[in-house]
Amino acid sequence: MSTPQIESLRNAAANERAAAEGALLPRVRERHLRAAEAWDAMAEHAEVAEERSKTNAEGYVKYAYQRERSEHSRPSPASDPEPT
């Protein structure tokens, strides 16, 4: 998820908390608070997923670069001396 999507999840949680504060009935208040917790959990999950995605992308780029360099540094089979 992108940062704007994470922000929208956080905003939804804040809206639910505001609705909980304005609720007159206890069960309605509890429902809004549970919904806020769920929105927060989704935002946290999205942040972790985004961080993993960045880490994986960086690792893939490093791996591809290292592989490319190691392929260029290998001697060609034609330049290997023949066993005697």
C-alpha cells in the first residue's frame, strides 16, 4: 500500500474515535472503538507490508547487481587452460 492509503486508514480510525466520543449509547460507542482498532490494525499491517516490499525490492536490486558483476568477472571457458 502506498502512504496515502495508509493515511486514509489512519483517518478512518480517527473518524471512528470521534464518532465514539459523540455516541450516546454504550454499545454504539464500543462498536466505534472496535472499528477504530480494526482500522489501526489494517494501517499497521499496511505499513509492515510496505516496509517489507521496499526491503525486498532493495535486496532484489542488490542481488541482480551482484549477479551481473560476478558474471562479468568470470573468465570465459575459452581462456581456461586445458588439463594435461
